[in-house]
Amino acid sequence: MFIVLIAFGSIMTALMMRKTNTRAPQKLSFLVLSLLILNWIFWLSSGYEWFSDEVAGAIFNPIWGVLCAAGLAASLYELRHNKSFAFPVGALSGITLMFVILVNGITSM
């Protein structure tokens, strides 16, 4: 239920923000937002447990890191052109970045 609420809330926020602006967000920004949501859903539903420890460790950090960087870049781009869409993308990217730093800190203990 929590996963569905995250996905629904993020998509509805993005669609509502899109209707309030005269200029539509870039398709790449929508792609980054949907990949961030999909990756969170995959992690919350224990999707990384399907892989062996070596494979999960090898793909976990790069995927999250690339999505954080792409989300922050999309947020900065949308900040100039569509400020209301930049907030959901930037907030989710920031939360993801803090999560990745927390996970790396815990695993290095």
C-alpha cells in the first residue's frame, strides 16, 4: 500500500504541476522521475534480494548514483523553465541521495 501511495502521489503531483504551467516539462525529466519512482518501488518491494550479494552490491550503488545525478540535473534544468516541476524531481533526487549516503555509511561500519 505504501508503494502504491508513493507512486500515485508522485505521478499526480507531476501531472498537476504540468497543468499549472504554460510550458510543459521535458520528456527526459519525466523519464528521470519515473525511473526514480520505479527504483524506489523495486527497492521497497525487496527486488534486490532476487540477485546474489555480489550482483546486488555491484548494481545497487551505480543505479542509485546515476539516478541521483540525472534527477538533480533535470531539476536544475527544469528550475529555469518550469519551477513547479523542478520541486518533485529535486526533492525525490535529494531524498535518494541522502538514502544512498546513509546506506553506504551503514554498510561500511
